[in-house]
Amino acid sequence: MAQGLQYAGQMFVTPTQTSMVLAVGNTTALVALDMIWLREIRGRSSFLGIAAAMAGIVLFYYPWDFGGGHFSGILLILASCVGYAVHLALSRHLLKTGRAQPGELVLAPMAIGAAGMLTVGFALEGVPSFSWPLAGILLWLGAINGAFAFSLWTWSQKRLRAYESSLINNLMLLEVAALDVLVFHRSLSAIELSGLLLAGFAVIFVQLSPLWKRSSRRGRAGAPEA
């Protein structure tokens, strides 16, 4: 659901629009699911940090220019965000309770998803003709960007709360922007830079906030009485 509907939505909206809707939609859907089910977000500071990160992402993409995008594409990507949130929350729950191991949560979903997408692809588009560039793309997407990346991603969910994983995933925006500047020598506007800094600092704040709270509680507990 997450990957398939994302690709379907990209047929109707631009990559920039897709990236912004995914970044905000994924985290928003995950926060909603956390409030209903996981209940790992505790404290006003976490909610404020998440909101600040989302505001930074939206600011980075200004002006949004959704006039050239098709509404159905945005709906498909938002539905993809629901699939992402369900997958991440369920994986976190199974790993946290010890009911599954990371390898199991990578192999089974990828096998099911691959079989489904291959079936739909062959039915709608037929079997593609072989070429070495196509083989290279499949190897990269399947082995590196798929199996290896998802293995690391799933393993990290044993130690990170679901909303923390989702927020850290948004740091990819900063990484892509940095590569854009270094490789393609693109200059960032003041608004884009402000959005990146706001999102980056907000993500760091959300990760460190629980550590500060625990340290403060230990300090109060160990302080001598007057």
C-alpha cells in the first residue's frame, strides 16, 4: 500500500509535491495512530517538536504550487501515508513486544509486496525487454535501496519509538538538499534554508527531549533535602 500508491500518485503530481506530501503526511498519520494505539508520544514538548519539524518542511517547499498537480494524485499519496503509518506502527509493536524479529519483518512484507507489484506490473505493462541499465536499476533498488536499507530501518525500530523513526526519516530532506548544493551547485533561498534549519533542529530536539527529562528527574531525585 505504502510503496504502490506512492508510485501511482507520482503519475499525477511532481516529485517536489510528492516529497512534501509524503514528509508531512507520513508523520501526521503516524502521530494519529500513536495517539490511538501505541501511545508512545508523551509530553507537550514532543508534539511541539513534531509540529515545528512539519512547519520547517512546509516552509522549505514554499511556494507550493499545487495548481499543476492532479487532486487524485495527492489523494493516492495520502493513502500511501496511511499504509506507511500502519506498517511502521505494527513493526514497532511486534518488535517492542518480542513477537517478531527484524529479519522476519523485512523478508515477509517485501516478498508479499514484490509479488503483488510484479503481478500488477506484468498485467498492465507486460514483460519489459532486457537491458543492462534496467538490470542495474533493479539490482540497486532491490538489493541496496530495498533489502539492505529496509533491514537497517527495521532493526532501528527495536530501539526507536515509531514517531522518532518517522521524524528521523525526514532528515533525508536535509541530506538531499546538501547533495544538491555540493553536486549540482544549487543555491538555497533564505526561506529554504530557514525551513531546513527549523526541521533539523526540531528533529534533534524531539530525539534529545526524553534524555533531558530523565536527566532532570535523576538530578531532582539525587538532590539532598534542604
